[in-house]
Amino acid sequence: MQISSTTYLLPIVMLFASNIFMTFAWYGHLSYKGTAILLAIFASWMIALPEYMLAVPANRIGSAVYSAAELKTMQEIITLIVFAGFSVLWLKQPLGWNHAIGFALIAAGAFFIFQAKA
């Protein structure tokens, strides 16, 4: 069976999209602290639904070419990238040198996950 480049790339694109939804679901309400918590919870659940509709097939498609550990590692790195942009652009909370070093160390760990299998 021949595996196309789409099988490698589509899960990554879908995980980026799902993480954008999930980041808004988890943290978007912080810009609206005057809103009732139950409304924030309901809105977050509605935002999270499309996240699941992207993440589940992304992992199913990706499992044809990536291990579960590789998919999880990708998801975590994508989450950090999306969150960094969200923090600065939406929440107006800049990231400092300590965040950059911490994220770099996590990325270094991801490097080892994707090394050749024994």
C-alpha cells in the first residue's frame, strides 16, 4: 500500500485547527470575566465540539504513519505554538525569555521522540 504525503500532512493541519478551537474553548473566556461562569462553560463546550470533530479524525488518519506517542508529541508542540500566539494576540499577555526556554526544552524532548526507531 502506498502512503501519500497527504497522510503525513493532513493530521498536522487538522491538529493545528483543532488546537485553535480548544485554546479558545479553554482560555477565550478569560477576556470576558464579567460573563456568568455557566455561560462560559456552555460556550466552551460548543467551541470544543468542532475541536473533537477535527482531533479524532486527525489521530485516526495520522495513526497510519505515526505512532500514538508521535501523535501525542505533535499535539503538545502544536498546542504550545497555538497557545503562544493566543496568549500574545488574544489575551495580550506577552511571553518572556523563561517561556521561550521552557518551550525550547519541550521541543528538544520532541526531537528525541521522532528519532529513528530501533
